[in-house]
Amino acid sequence: MSKSRDQIWDEWRELVNMAPQELEEWLETEESKSVGDSDSGESTGHKSGRRIVEIKRTNKDDLTDDQWDQMGKVVGYIKRHLSQGGPDDEVEQSDWRYSLMNWGHDPLKDG
């Protein structure tokens, strides 16, 4: 059973906790570019981060079907990644955190 747009919207707003400008600035860092699968140069997460910025700057009523699909993928990725748990120490400079941040979620903002 797929999620409704209302469910996706609620989870998106809860999990994507980085502001567009904050995410744009993050995506310019070497740390951001250093993680993820990068067979073709840019990792999936990095590319997704650029799409997240665009989505966050779009009014809910103006979102396209493609953007809704991307939002569902982002929510799923963040939930899966969080459920794996991060490192026991040095979370701040971990690939785990960097990957999540590419997808718009900074785990250090939790709690």
C-alpha cells in the first residue's frame, strides 16, 4: 500500500530538517561530495540534495507528480538510514551523517 500525499508531506516536513540555503551551502562542501555512490561523478544523494532544495522552494499546491515521487524516495531513504543507526562516536564527522545531510536531514538537529 502506497502512502498518501498527506502522509508523505507530514513525514517530509518532519525528516527534511535542513533549510534550502543551508542544504545548498552543505552541497558545496568537500564533505558532501565525498560520500555516496559516485559512478558517474555525482552521487545519488548529492543529486537528490539539489532536487530537495528545489522542492522545498516550491509551494505544496504547485508540486509536480515527479516531485511527490522524489519526496517519497527521500523520506524512505532517511528512515532506512536512521534505522541503521549511526556510529557510536564522532557522529559529527561521519560518512553516515554526511550521507543523511545530502538527503536534507542533519541527525545532530534531532532532539
